[in-house]
Amino acid sequence: MHKDPVTSLSSLLSEVRACTICESDLPHGVRPVVQLHAEAKILIAGQAPGNKVHDSGVPFDDASGKRLREWLGVSREVFYDPKQFAILPMGFCFPGTGKSGDLPPRSECAPAWREQLLGHLDQLQLTIVLGKYAQNYHFGKASASVTDLVKGWRTYWPNAVPLPHPSPRNNIWLRKNPWFEIELLPILQQRVSETLGH
């Protein structure tokens, strides 16, 4: 008997939200944070939730999210509509903090869940890939720097676009690379608007 795809995605998301694979290694405990609907047109492929997002349970509910929405030219309301945006980080739980910021996404998460979840997103038209961990996964470019990938954005256009992480920690990168906001963001905003039918 063929499973209803909406029901199967709903049950899969229930499994994801109940996941405890990394429980013993997460200093703040498990709290998977994802946003997904089978009708989503744009995928945000990020790194992992930060501490604030871990507390709220809302993806990109922080300074990074504010900047990302500005980059994309969308409101909070549109961004948090799962039929418009799927938000699927490489690690679903806050990994904790190290000496120079948040720790990397847990390596167990993507193999356990990512392909299954991506398999339900058959309406996708655009994938926004934020930061090195997500870029390594989606582009298979382990040797390319974030800067080189973002400079080569036309290689993946119009179906995907690599971006630096929108974290305030990347303010220096943004100052060193003014072309990013001048050249890429207006084109990206137009693409996002067209994709969402605005």
C-alpha cells in the first residue's frame, strides 16, 4: 500500500523531533530545530542552532536570522511559513560552545536524517547554502574556501547559492568583500521574490 507522502513526512518529522542520537554528547540536551513542509520552494541549509535558538525552538531566531532575512529580502512572516521556506541545518541541535564560538554540527545528524527529509522536498526551486559545513555537504567542495565558493556563485545558479554564514562573527568578512552585498544580494533577492511568486 502506497504511503501518503504528507503523512509519511509528518511521521518522519515526529521521529526527528524525538531524536536522541547525540543526547550524551550535547551539553545543553537535545532539542532538534527544523522547519519543513513538502510544498516548500526554498531550502535554507545551515549549520546548527545556536544557544538562543535552542532556548526558543525557532530556527534563526537571533541576529543571524535577522541578517539572513535582510539578505533574502523577506519578512519574518514569509520566512517562517514552512510552505515557502524549509529550514534544515546540518545538525538539528545546539552542539555547545567552544573556544572560538559554537562547536561544529554533530556529525551523526546528517547521515541519520538529511537524505530522508530532502527526499520529501520535491517542490524546491532554490537552495541557500550557509557556511562551510553545509557547503561541503551540498557542493562536495571540501577543499574550496567559503570565499571561493561564494565568489563562484554563478556556477550553481539559479538552483543553489552558497552564502557566508550571516552571523555577526562574519562582519569582518563582509567588510573585506563588499562585492557580496553590491553584486550578489540584489540578484538573490530578485530570485527569492520570483521563486515565492511575490
